[in-house]
Amino acid sequence: MNAPPTIPAPAGMLAELTHRCPLGCPYCSNPLELERASEELDTQTWKRLFSEAAEAGVLQVHLSGGEPCSRRDIVELTEHCAKLGLYTNLITSGVGLTRALFDALAAAGLDHIQLSIQDAEAESADRIAGYDGAFAKKIEIAKWIGEIGMPLTVNAVIHRANAARAGAMVVFAVKLGARRVEIAHTQYYGWGLRNRDALMPTRAQIEAAVAEVESLRETYKGVIVIDHVVPDYHARYPKPCMNGWGRRTFNVTPSGKVLPCHAAETIPGLDFWSVKDHTLGDIWRDSPAFNAFRGVAWMKEPCATCPRKEIDFGGCRCQALALTGDARATDPICYLSPHHAEVVAIATAEPPAEAPHYLYRRMKPLKAPV
Ligand code: SF4
Ligand code: FES
């Protein structure tokens, strides 16, 4: 019999300040039905949340979106977090960030910027982003960041259209002056799942990209830290998604719903409490959604008796749902899952020769998500 899980304090908060974004990346982690500006929490409510987060033990706040710089109060919110002693990380596409706004954010106490890139070549990068000029803008932003010496992380999502330049993106991050680069392979839920056929790389592409990035670790030792997350669909074991459900971090949506992960709303039957009705501390501890998959007592076989269950927590609940229809199932990325063969079939299917056709992430919700 499994003991009830102890509830550790949360360490990180991802504040999705808005779903508005000028880019349309086809692997966006935001939900298919994006929340509109009229639904967003106001400045005072976000400030209250950051104060409650600090009280609950949160150390790091990720100011995210959408594009967080679409919020007119981004400087005021950053300053509030800094005053609370929270480490602030702005996760931005860079598009929409002016020099005046950047200087104001730095003066407000912003600690760190995480800048997304879509590719190491302008034409491809702008096509993936669905936005002409995005690539050039990122180079400009990185220059400003370098001028004041703010720490910069570059993050890149790998998929079929850019896998051949996985190593080039590490080199590009070095040129941009980043101290860290995160090379992540596409996660297939939300917009990524919707675009999976267009995004899925071949196994040969993946093997080449992984080998190239790994070989650069030695080349750039002491220059840049390379965070490289091995692609899910080609792995033997799943990732410990979110470091375990309700263990370390939580997300707040633009309208104030508090989620254990960004795709949690795809799981039917979960009751997500809102910051309009509860404090963050109460939600973290007591809300049904956070307690649904905390610990290991909810697990089915083969996870329930597996020695890895406290290492990967059975993988990703949202992926288990998306691929098996059951959020309690073993993540089918695991080779022990009865559904693993289906993952292998998807990952090894021969992609079409023509350029991928994306359904870009846009604010207008799909009428009938498929
Ligand atoms: Fe992880 Fe479950 Fe697979 Fe074991 S059976 S390795 S706990 S996903
Ligand atoms: Fe929801 Fe992995 S994205 S648990």
C-alpha cells in the first residue's frame, strides 16, 4: 500500500501572462483554444499572486505567455516580483520588445532572459515562426542583452524542418552571447499534436541531430551550457514530466486557472481551481487537479510495481491521454507500455517529401479540434 504523498513547497511558477503572441509557432505549448485579452487577469491580481507565490515558497517566476511583452504592465509586474526577492526570467520571442522596454525591464530588476529561436537560418526561422523579420529581431535583442551583461538562455525546438541544423543552432546561440542553450525536441500535445505529421522528424534525422549536439558539448565546454532533452518518441523511457505532477512547479493561465502543467486542461474531468476563488497556497495543497496524479498511488500496471516509478513518475499524463485515451495509463513512450508499438509506428513512418504544411497557432479558436 502506497503512503499518501507528502506535499513539498513549489519552487517555480510559470505565469502565462497572456496568450497573445505575434508569432504562430506550430509546436506552441499553449492550448488550442487560446484565452483572449478580455479574459486576462488585471495587474493587481497578478501582483497578489506573485506575493502569494513567494509566501508559498516559490523562488523563481517565469514570465511567459504567449508573448509576455504584449502586456502593458510587464515592467510593473517584473518590479513587483523583484521587490519580493523572486528570481525573474522573461521567456520571450523578442518580437515586440523595444529598446526602451528592454531598458525599463532591466531597471525593474529582471534577472534573466530566455529567448526562443526557430532555426539558425533566417528564411526557415521566419517560416516556422509564421512571422517575417523575427530572426533579425532576435539578433538585435541579443545584442542589447549582451551590452548590459544580463544572462541569456537561448531555446530551440527541434523538428523535421530544422533538425539538420540542431548543431548550427548551438553555434548560433554562442554567437548571440548566450550562457546556456536548451535544445528540446518537439513535445506532441496541444499545437504540437495538431501538427505532428508536419513536425515529426525521421529517426535518421534525430540520430544525426542528437550526435551533433552531443559532440558540441566538448567543443564549447566552458563557453556555453548545453541542455539537451532527448526526443520522446525515440526514447526507451519517458521523461519525468514536470518532475512529477504537483511536485515542483505550477502554471497560471492568463485568466487565472492554476494548472499542474501547460497541457493539463486536455485531461477531462479535472477540476482546476482559479485564483479568483482561492489562494495559490490552497490550490497547490488542496485542489483536486493537483492531487489527481500526485505521488504514485494513482498508478496502474506496469508503473504501479515498476522500480522506476519514483524516477519518471510514469511519464507524462497529457501524453498518456493523447495517445491512449487514459490519463492514468503508462506513458506509451515507455517500452513497457502495451501501447508502445503505436509510438514506434508513428516515429518511424516515412514523412512526405514536400515541405511541411503547418497549422499556425493563432488566437481564433478552432471550431472542431481534431
Ligand atoms: Fe516509468 Fe511506468 Fe515505464 Fe516504469 S513502467 S519505466 S514507471 S513509465
Ligand atoms: Fe501534462 Fe506532461 S504535459 S503531465
